Amino acid sequence: MKTLFVSDLDGTLLTAEERISAYSLQNLNRLIDDDGLQFTYATARSLNSAAKALWGLRQNLPVVLYNGAVVMEPWSGKMLYNNHFNRGQLDFLRDLFARHDVWPLVYSFRGTQERVSWVEDRATAGVRRYLARRAGDPRFRPVASRDELVGDDIFYFNCISAKENLNGLYEEVLQHSDLKCIFERETYNTDYWCEIMPAGTSKGEGALRVKELLGADRLVAFGDALNDRELFLAADESYAVKNADEMLKAVATGVIGYSEEDAVVKFLMQNLGRYK
């Protein structure tokens, strides 16, 4: 049987320094090159951000980005899938952001060009930290007003602030069945991220699309946070790292070691033979 392995990044494959360790990098590349490991990732990150964290890793399969909103070829930048908002959803969200005085990061495509827009003088401290960690990112497009927050295909909003500033927005988005919202504390800080996307968007759906593209028979997943739950439910087997959310562990096939101790790669090294 052909098995596809899909890992979350932050809190799972990456270290607290937001990068893959030298140990995991060396051994993953060896497994890919010498043993034919079919490995990819599903992340909330963009391709640019993920590529920096995984610098040096063989990336020869499509990847799942933005919690499943986009599936892309990392070597070419070719978009294989983009679940973007329709006009009614965008109009509703624009009104909702205005009523709650929330100023999101807006992710869109213009043709094949990806853009991240925000109103520059209304950026929260959390948004400024996000931008600073990605200084020089060619996707960035600051604007002067809400009216300029437009794009040909808007597929993702990310609102970063203190939890209490986003609770009301989150509660209203939950009432709409054609929208999906992930509201969690950021892995590396105390900010909360309220990430909004069209209903049907999930890491699980993205991983299943990659599985179908490859003609794989089996999907094995790794993760740590609640935004990995649908990935776990879509997988034939799923493994939570020891530092994972307890609610994710409850739906996992099993629990492996800590992300800081290269748990995903050690699992693959020890168990790959039984998937062949």
C-alpha cells in the first residue's frame, strides 16, 4: 500500500525556534531519498513562511497551506486548489469587522501572485509582531483604508489581538454555517489568532486532495493543536505529539514523543518498514 505521511509544523515538526532541527532535517531527507518516504505537511503558514522554517528539506510533494485553504506545489508555486470566499461572505465579514473594530490581515491571490494586505496604521501589536518576524516578505501590501482591502480571490482572514478583543467577532462568525473560524492562542506568544475561512476548509480536506493526487492508499497524520483535529479525522492513522492539546490526543491513534525531541522523525525511522 502507498502511504502518505502528513505533519503539522508548529508545535509538531518544528522546534520552539520555529525551524526544523538539524537531526530531523538530515533524517527526513535520508528517508525521502533512500526509502521513498512520501512526506508532506499541512500548516496554517504560507508557502514562504513554511519554506523558511524547513530550509533544506526535500519538498517533492504538494503541500497544504493556510489550514487547508490552499494546496500548492512548493517547487513551482503552482496552485492546485484554492477555496476562496464568495461575494456574499466577503460583504458580511467586512461589515462584521467594522462593527467589532477588528482590522485583519487579508490573504488573496491576484492571478498567481499571493498578497497579504492590512491597514497599516490600525495594526495591533500582534499583527506588528507577525509582520516583523516576516520582514521583507514579497506578499506584503500595506494599505491606507478598509476600502483598499480587496483582492481577486480572498481566501483567508487572520485577526491577531488579545483574546477579549476578538471574542465577540468569534461568537458571531460561529453562527454562520458557510464560514469556518479557528480561534486559538498563538504557539509562540500570548496573542490569540482568529482565523476565518470558507466552510469546508480544513487540513483534513487539503490532505485528502494531496492523497488523491498521489494515488495513495493510506494517510498517516501528525499534529499538536485543535486545528489538526480534522486532519486526524481524515487520516487512517493519527499521532499526537506529547505536548499536544488533550482534546487532540483523545481522537489520535496514539501519542508519540515531544516535538522538541524530534518525535515525528523518530516515529518514521522506527516504523516506516511496517507501512511498506
